[in-house]
Amino acid sequence: MTIRSYLEAASYFQIEKYSSHSDYSKECVAFSGAPRKHPHDPDKLILISDPFSSNTIFFEFKIEDIKHMEELPNIVSETGESLKMVKIWVVKGSLGLKYEPFVVEDTLRYLRDTEVLLQDEPAERNGTQNN
């Protein structure tokens, strides 16, 4: 039997679309970024949300709390460095850590700024009345 006669003789099959993607949004929350091994704990994962940013945020999760992982398109820096990106689905209610850089400043500076806001309050709230 030749290939042509085999293909002509074979009946068509309806192909059903199979999706391995469950609806994780009911029991999980999605995070995306570049995955990294935790430097000290093999049971944890570090996820860098925007790896080429100068002000990036990264997350730390237990691997056992990650329900599913999807690969995303890689991102490339201006210098040609390529990083793998993923979307992970983390079980709601599990503990994660968020690391975010900030500028260390004197907190009293902000307390002084609130005094300006208090000056605009009505006089009767401050205990004095204007007659």
C-alpha cells in the first residue's frame, strides 16, 4: 500500500482540543518574572519581577506552594543578555516574601510634612474658635 492510497483510504478524525491549563485563578495567584534558585534554601524559589530594571522587586516562595508554572517568552537586554521568564501560580494563603528597594531617609521629615496638613483643619477641631 502506498502512502497516497493509505491517506485516501483513512477516515478523518475529529480532533478535540486538549488544554492542560486549569483555572488556577480560583485557588492561586499568578506572579511572573525570572526564576532563580534560592542562594541558601533549596526548597525556595526567587522570582525577579523586572530583572533589567534599576528598581526591581523580587519575591521568595516555597516551591511546595507553587501549583503550576508556565513558560513565557524570554526577554533580552540592550547588551544581548537573554533571561528566561515564567508565570507561576502560587496557592492563596501561602506565605511569600516581597523584597523591594527603597531609599533610607529620616522618618521625621515625613512627620514634619504632616504638620502642614494639620494647619488647614478648621479652628474648632484644634480646640480654638474664631469669633
